[in-house]
Amino acid sequence: YLSLNGALNKGKLDAALRERIALTVAEFNGCSYCLSAHTYLGLNVVKMTEAEIAAARDHHSSDAKTAAALHFAFRVASERGRVSDADLATLRHAGFDEAEVVEIVVVVALNVLTNYINNVAQTDIDFPVVSAK
């Protein structure tokens, strides 16, 4: 986990987009621990607004490129990786290259892992609590 997370930090996707993807995936998977942690990181580390966090939880953004990434991330999670050619074309049309497509999938997968672990373990939330909808 730590090695993969470290590798993603050196990738093409910036921290703000990775946090937004984490929020999208945590909301989809109903992981209150991860929603709490990534809301805290979004607000305090990458300096997102409350509105940006709320939008990311619903896989939306006012920025078209970010919105395309969040929609794709949601599709990867909800379709368990079985996205359509149209999903990929939309993401590429928004300006993402092949490496960034792979990174988005890896960010989704890493967050699914942490969502599942925290949901199974019922991890105590040590951040200001944010509950899944």
C-alpha cells in the first residue's frame, strides 16, 4: 500500500485530483472512515472548498477535465473495471493520456482497498466524522 501510494505521488495526477477521486470512491463504497480522512485532507492539505468536496462525493466538478476524471473513476468503481469504449473516449477527449488513464484506475483500486479494509474492520474514525449518504 505505502509503496503504491508513494508511486502515485510521483505520477502525473496532482494531489487534488487524487483526493477528489478518493472522495468519489469512498462515497460509492459507503466508507465513512475514508470520507472523513479525505475530507480532512481535501480541506487542510490540498485546500479544497466544502463545495468542491461535496461535488467530488457526487463525482462532479465545475472543471470539465476534473469532472471527466471523476465520472470515469465512478464508472471504474461501479462497473468493477468493466468500462465502455465510450467511457474511455470521453476521458481521452477531456485531455487525459494513457498513463493518466492507468493512474486513475490505480487510484480507484487503491481507494477500494482502503474502503473495504476500513468497512470490514469498522475502523474508529479519528478525523472529524463525515458519514456516507
